[in-house]
Amino acid sequence: MRLTTAEREEHLAQAIDFYNSHNGSEFIRKVAAKFKVSQTTLNNQIHDKHGSIASNGGLNRLLAITQLGALFLYIRKQALAGFPCTWAMILAAVTWIRAQDGLSPPLRSWSKKFQQKDSPIALAGFHKIRWKPMDVKRRAAQIPKVVTDWFKGFEQIQIYYGIGVENIWNFDETGVRNSCPPSTWVWVPTLIKEVCFTFIISI
């Protein structure tokens, strides 16, 4: 059965994680077969990442190879989980990684270089796309007063017709969106072409 884009990305992420956890001692061909991914794709992901570090001395001094691997795995997993990384999230992750060694946060100039076309994040198979908010009609349906009035009306119908709890099936509306953030840029694997907001706040 043909894998979906998300499944292929997940297999590839697992393969890269497995390869890195064995410090490159495993043959790429065997790792690719184990996780059912393209050997060429896996090889390119691994060596592009290493090559990009070698061609950017400043970036190499900022993050070690293993730290870059951990960062890319975090970005990939966030995208597959439906919560893709904004640059602020990536920067926070880099800051945390460096803090573990008592190092200061990266400079603004590093952020610009790291997002260039020939940077490690681009060569590792990620690109920047716009994360779209929900459409206008759905946004209008999330106005708190509208939702509150709906539940009040439903309660009146329950009382009028004598509808008991035992007559209600699968009624679990415990959350409502109370804000609609604008579209923003996020970093995702290149196989992902579009993402949309699914942000819910429980009440």
C-alpha cells in the first residue's frame, strides 16, 4: 500500500534518528531498507546536512552536528504533529540547546544566515510556507457570544421538550476558539505544501 506524505516523512525522520543514534556506524542502505525509505533520499538528507555545516563555518561553531540533528528532528516532528515551527519556536529551541552548555543565544545575523537558500535548514529538506488561518465563515462561527447564545437556546429546547441527558448522544462541545491569529510563516519538510490552523483553547 502506498504511503501518505506524512507517513513517508515519519519513516524518514525515524531513519535519520536511527542513523544519528548509531553515530553513522550503520550502512545507509540497511537503514533505508529497515525503515522502508528511499536510500537516495536518506543519503541526500544526511550528507546535505553535513555538507551544509562544512560550508558554513560560523554555523558549525554555533551548533554541533548532533545538535543540528536534534533541531531538525524537532522541526520535523512538530510539522507531522500538526503544530509546525515558526522561526520564534526554532530560535527558542536553539537558545535552549546552547543554554545547556552555558552559551548565549544566537545573534540576529545568525538567524538571517540560517534561513538562506543554501543554509543547513534548507539543505536538510525544509522550506518556509505560510500557515493559513481558518476561513471567514468558520471564524464568524467562533464568536463567544454566538456560541453562548446557542447553548442557552439548546437548554431551553431541552426544557420545553423534556429532553433528558440519556437522550443525548455524542454531545461533547467543551472547547471554542477565542482568538483567530493571522497567517504566519512556518518551517516544514519540503514534501508538505500547505498547512492550516487547528488551534483550540479548552474552556
